[in-house]
Amino acid sequence: MDYLKIFCKINITFVLILFVSPVLKPQDMELPPPVNIPAFDKMDGKWESEPYDMMGLKVVEKVEHDWKYNHQYFVVDIEAAGEGFEYKGKGYFTANKNDEIIGWWFDGYGPEMMALYSGKADGNKITLKAKNQMYSEIRIIEINDDVMVHNVTQKFKGSDGKEQETKLNVTYHKKKK
């Protein structure tokens, strides 16, 4: 009985595609207007952090921010290194219809550490919250000309299941073109 329902749904979908798709043409599809987040526009470009302490290591980050795909997604590429430590990650951020920032973060730690972001931008300040199975973060970003500061509070679940908190203050300087 369930197979019959599935078969009928597949056939209806196929018939709709068969008869509707010739009417639709790619050249008739209109791109949405660019996403407007002025604070992201201020971040656009290449930045490098001052060395900062993270869990006992001195770390330096190189970050590139860039609008992609018809100005729909603000893409953040990061490379961090310090005393035998290397990290690479990439984030995609955009705004929903309520002008709330939404985002996704990916790195070499795999899908369990992929983070979902939400937040808001106001002038030169961005407030972001991130969460995944092991981690949560509140990140407040302020951009003033060629200086950008991230104040970050991170909470991790340790191997013992207890939550540990880390606070970071990272200052970046925009690289000249």
C-alpha cells in the first residue's frame, strides 16, 4: 500500500516536470537583488590578526572576506597557525527576509563540528551566535576602518562532559591591496 502511494507521488511529480519544464526558461529566471549587510561590506578584503593566546598557543590568523554568487553569500576563508598548530575553515553568511544573519561554518573537523550561525548587524557592529553538538559561541565583531576586533566567548564540552569556557579578544588589520 505504501509503495502505491510513493509510485503515485513519483508519477505526479514526473508529469508536472514533463509538462511545466518546457514553459520555464533559464533566461526568464531573475536573480534576487544583492544582499545588503553594510558591516560585511566593511569587512570585505584580506585581514591578518595580531598574535593572540589560544589555549596556551600564540596564534596568527589570515582571513579573506568576499561576497560571492551575485552578492548573496559573504564567504569567510580563514587560515590560522601557531607553534605546531594549523587550522583552516570556511563560512558562508547571508541574511534572511527579516535581515537576520544566518550562516554555516565548515572546517577539517568534519560534520559534527559544523556550526550554524545566527545574528544581527547594526552599523559597524555584528553580533553572531554559533552552535553545534560540542560547541557554542558568541562573537561580537566591531569594524573601524582598517581595524577589526572580535570579542569571542566559546564554550566546549570536554571529554568528561563538563563545559569549559574560553574568551578571546582578537584584533585584525586590513591588508593593503
